Amino acid sequence: MHDTCRFKGSTLQAMGVAPNLDDEYSIDGGSGEFALANGVVNRVVYSREGNTDIDRLTVKGFIPIMRDLHVSS
């Protein structure tokens, strides 16, 4: 969850199965400013310390700006 002003309370939802150390997940929505988001999260194991992995996540997504949409009837 983000706590900056514009994104406060907004979340991204990512799904996927990660049987490998390096893998990707699909972004399939979110809440708040990230509603209707889509894209990909890439996970790469940066380092390992005992039973702990430190991962690098790269997020590439498209988030439509809802306030600029106008529906005409």
C-alpha cells in the first residue's frame, strides 16, 4: 500500500505462481488510483542470506486515469 498523497491507500494486485527463483507475475487490478491497472511484475533474487531471499521487483504497468474519462450518452 502506498502512503504518498496521490496514491494514499491505493494497492496493486498481482497474481502468479513462482516455482522458480526468478519469475514474473501479472498485475490484474488494484484499488484507489490503481483500479483497472494491468502489467507485469518481474522478480529476481538479488541475494540469499540463510533462509532469507532479498528480491528485486520491477513493476511495469498501465494505469488508466479515471478522472479524465467522460461518458457521453
